[in-house]
Amino acid sequence: MKSILCVLLAFPAIAVAGSSEMLTESKLATLHGNIQPKAEELVWRDSIPWRTDLWAARREAATAGKPIFLWEMDGHPLGCT
């Protein structure tokens, strides 16, 4: 997302897709608003009880009789390795 925004800011003469008009600040703001996630798309962040301590999460899951979903990755979180 940041790289797209950087390209748009670095080259303000880039035309809006499907139009011969120039990309203006107001059109950029509209585009930025359109690509941001809506509030209903972000509900999962607050509705899932995320844990960062695996051992504490294991004890909590064992007490509650629930499974653990382990989200693990290698490398930089933005894919920039």
C-alpha cells in the first residue's frame, strides 16, 4: 500500500485509470478512502482473543477446553526480506 501511495505521490501526472484527467489531491483522497478496509471488515481484530504468549495461551486453552490457532510466519511482516 505504501509503495502504491509513494508512486502516486512521486508522479502526480499519472492519470486516473480509465480517464484522461490528472490525479488531484481530492481524487487521491477518494482513492485512499476506497482501498481502506471498512469498519465491518475489521471486527475480527477485536472479537478474537489474541495472545502473544504461547505458553499462557496453551494454559488458557487447556482450562477452557478450546483449541489454539497458531499464526506463525518467518521473515519480515511486510514481506520485505
